[in-house]
Amino acid sequence: MDISNETPRHIAIIMDGNGRWANARGLPRADGHRAGAESVREAVETCRQLGVDYLTLYAFSSENWNRPKKEINALMDLLERFLREKLPEMLKQNVRFHAIGKLDALPPKCRKQIDRAITSTAENTGLNLILALSYGSREEITDAARELASKAAAGEIDPASIDNEVFSQHLYTKDIPDPDLLIRTSGELRISNFLLWQISYSEIVISPKFWPDFKNADLRAAVEEYARRHRRFGTV
């Protein structure tokens, strides 16, 4: 199928199944996360090939802080190393890096690499790669409501002027278009507190594969499925 004219502008992915991928092979969960990092690299390259403008990856949720400390430390080490090692590649490939979530909760070494990647790629004009880190959509919406309430109390905004567009501009994703396509791996049928506001009209594709097994052909198949659908946006 020729998908050149039906490519989603923004793809969001819930990268699920790293731990179960490792458990099925008798490996430590950290090995599953390392294998998942290779799927991230492949997803970025595939989106570049397809002409996707934005790729948002659910990398670490606010609920993930409840995991065992050893696993969290391994994930933070992997994140820091991934950003440090992939920055030259992002620069070469004209990828612009962003991060959303409660970034202050991350270890200083991760924040340093995040800030470095954001600053270093700020002038790039190709694919926008967004990592959702320490992210929870309910927290994001609550933060937006709190900010708007503070502005209203200070007389900076008329409450009657708050509409969907104004609210959207107070989310972490302001100035980023809503996802056209949401993909979840591992076969789970839930949203897991991810971009609840932004995916109101997104098409959803569920892959049965664990994230480390989700490769170029799988992402292309999801985009082909998206291209076959008729988006109604609430109309008939």
C-alpha cells in the first residue's frame, strides 16, 4: 500500500512489555529495557523514513516510581546513557528532542542529559522526538487547571475565556499537535494515563508484540492500518 499521502503527522506509542519480554526468556527485567531501547532507535528511523513530524514515546510513567528501586535505577542509567550516546545521531539525522512530564523528579544526571539534548537539537528541523518521562496525564491536566486557576485569581485571565484551545496551551504538550495515531504494544487494551486529553480523536492500533519485538515492519503495518481508516472526529 502507498501510504505516502496517509502518513500520520504525529504518532504516540505506549511502549509496553519490556519486562515480560525479559521474563519469557529468563532474563533480568533490565535486559528487556535495554532491548526496548533498540526498538526506540528503530522507531525513530522508521518515522524519519515515513515523513512523520512528531513521535511521542511513553518512556517512564509517574506510576513507574512504585517499581523496585533496583529496576528504577537501571532505567535511569539506561535513559542517561541512551541520551548521551544517541545525541550525535540525533544531530546527524536532524532530530529535535523534547521531554514532557515531571522532569524535576528525575535524577540530576538524567536532567543534565535531557537539558543537553533539548538545547543541542533546538535548531533541528526534522522529526520531533518527545519522551514522556515521569509523566502522568491526570497530573498534567491537574497542573494545567491549577495554572489557569492561579491566573484567573490574579486577574490575568477571564475564566469565561477558557476554552479547549486555551486549556491545551497550558498542557505539557502545548505547541505540539495532538497524536493522529496511538500505538500500544503487548496486546494490553488500556491507555494507562497517557495523553488523555490529546488522544480524544486519535486512531488506536494495538499490537500483540512486546515492545522489544516491535520493529520497522510492525510500525509500518500500524501506519497502513491507520491509512485504511476514515477519521470522523465525532461526525457521521
